[in-house]
Amino acid sequence: MKPIDLRSDTVSRPTAEMRAVMAAAEVGDDVFGDDPTTLELESEVADLIGMEAALFVPSGTMANQLAVAVQTSSGDEILVEETCHIFQYEGAGAALLSGVQTWPIPGERGMITPAQIRARVRPTDPHCPMTRMLTVENTHNRAGGRVLPEDEVRAAVAEARAHGLSVHLDGARLWNAAAATGRSEADLAEGFDTVSVCFSKGLGAPIGSALLGTNETIDRARFYRKRFGGGMRQVGIIAAGALHAVRNHRKRLTLDHTHARGLAEVIAELSGLSIALENVETNIVVAEVEHGSPELWLEQLAARQVRAVPFGSGAIRFVTHLDVSTADIDEVERVLRSADKEILALA
């Protein structure tokens, strides 16, 4: 049996077609601004997201950190939902790179309310940092790939704007939100000053993300990208992979969602794991451990050639992606049932 890797949608490999277009990509020097494939990618993605301009960057973390850098000054503060990627998984980058303080707000499955935002906006007072920006993550990783409700997002954005804040959308998996809702990426990104999207998660490109915004914002981000060490040269080779992914892999994301739902339905039948089926909306499945421990479950799964990751103190995360077939999901379901019996026998 081949290993089935469900640790993340970042583990997928380039398809044969993607490798071919990457090998044939026309390249220049992107630091000089003349890599034609990168320029094509940036233009196409900006149109798709409904923004004036885009900047290709190595990672989603860099895209988010550029958004912070270009919309704040050292000593400012940004408001974040407490389980969001920017706060949990980017190595305190806002503090280190931009000298910006983050104020985490406890959300309900990844979403905060206008009242919470209003309560956290600082007064104009020399004792306080200036509140400058609100960030929103959609889909939300720690909330199990949740698509944030449209009305709640719009209300949060409106509240932030009422206080003069800029608003950034961490849309690393915005593609999944569009696939799940049938809405366009541009519709989901409406009202935000900056948006980040990732090509190496659900879309299956090997490398790369983009930051989107106005022409002025992206010009400023280009400067910070260089400062942060993200200026790349003949980057059209990897931009070609991202462009192929955008053009060919967005529509197939609903298959990943179907696989995740099937996996979740089997987990719901087990004794050793539990799951709230209504929370499985896209390609992320978070199972709570009821018997055994996350470490024991991961050990039993690995022994059967299935890989997942611990998620918090008592849960396991599975993520479906381009490299996971329907037959793979059938095998994972068999493995889960087998592991469940063995773990219960050990209890």
C-alpha cells in the first residue's frame, strides 16, 4: 500500500501537466520586473480577485506579513481572531518584522463580531498603541476549514472601516471558500484592502502565494518583499506552476470537499474519535479523540501508512487534496475502522 498523506494540502506533488508547463516557462528577472510568466500570473490573479494589482511571493506567511508591513507603522496594533494563522503560525512575524503588536480576540469558530472589534479599538491616547488594521481568515484553518458567513464578514469589515482601520483577508484557502459556496473569489474578497491567496495548498502548485491590493499598495509591498528577502529572479518557472493551478485546479476542489465529507461521516461512526459533521465544510476534517490519545492514534495510523497531524491538545487533523483519490479515501476509512478497534481493545 502506498502512503496516504493527509497532513496538509501543502504536501501534494505537481502533476505531469504542471511539470511540463513549468519546464517550458518563459522567464526573465522578476526583481527587474521583466519575468513574463510572473507578470501574466499577477495580472490574471488580480483580475480574478477583483484587485488592481498582485505580487507573487514565496509563501503565504510572507504575503500576510507584507500586508501588515505596508498598512502599519512600528508601534501600531492590529486586531486578530485568536486562532488565526497570522497570530498562531507566523513566528511573531508582525512584531519582529514590522514592530507591530497583535491583540487577539476570542472568536466563535474563527469569526469575531462588530461589538468585539468596537471594544478593542484603542482611544487616541499616548499610553496606547494606534489600532491600524483588522485581519480575517477565510477559510479558517483552526475552525476546521470553515467558510466564514458572508453577513458576519461584511459586518466586521464595516465596523473596522467605521473606525478608520484597514482590513486584510488571509485567503490562503479562498479558493476552497469559492468552491464551497459557488461565489466568486472577487465577491468573497470585496471590501478588503489587501488579500493573500496561496497556490500551494488546495490548488496543488509546488510553491507560491500572492498579495493583492491597489497599485500603490503593491508597489510598496514590492519594496518590502525585497527587504524581507523575497525578491526572486527567474521565478517564472514556479509562477508557471501557480498559473496552471489557477487555470485548471479550482473547479476540482469540490472533489476534495466530497472526500472530506465522506471521511468525516466514517469518523462519526467510530467510538475512539468524534466529530461535528456540520462543521465539515471544505477539505479539512478535525476529529476529537475520545479514547486513547492523539499520539496513539497517529502511531496506529502511521503503522497503516496513513499520515495526519495533531491539532491542539486533543484532536487530529486530516486534509484532503489533489493527490488523494476516492480509492485512497476508501482505504483511509478502512484504516480508521481498524485502528479504532485496536485502540478500544487497548483501553
